[in-house]
Amino acid sequence: MTDRLVLLDTEALAFHFKVPAATLRYWAAQDGWVKYGTRRTRQWNMVDVEASFIRRRHPELADTLGVSLAS
């Protein structure tokens, strides 16, 4: 059985991680997140967002959570 993707829109993720939506769009471009939805209703995979958040904001947790610090 495969895990299902958890997709959320940019605004919901910005609220959840307490960062501006523009920051998430920047991280998406820098880290090569897969785009879901349309330009108007862009959605992102929660796993990709969490990995980028940890890599940038909490690098001390990267080893514990199994996140690579290389982008």
C-alpha cells in the first residue's frame, strides 16, 4: 500500500508554517517541488514543504527527522 499525498494550497501552508506565501513559492522554485493543480489553484505536497521548512528553519532537527540538508 502506498501513502497518499497530502496536498494543500499555498495560503493554507503559509498559515500552518507561519511564513509568507511568497516564501513558500520561493522554496518551491528553489527545491523543485512538484506542482499540483492549476496556476490559479496551485497545491503542494506537505512532505516537500515540511522538508524545506526543516532544512531552512530547524536544521538541528534534520538528522532526527531524516531530512537531508542538501537541497
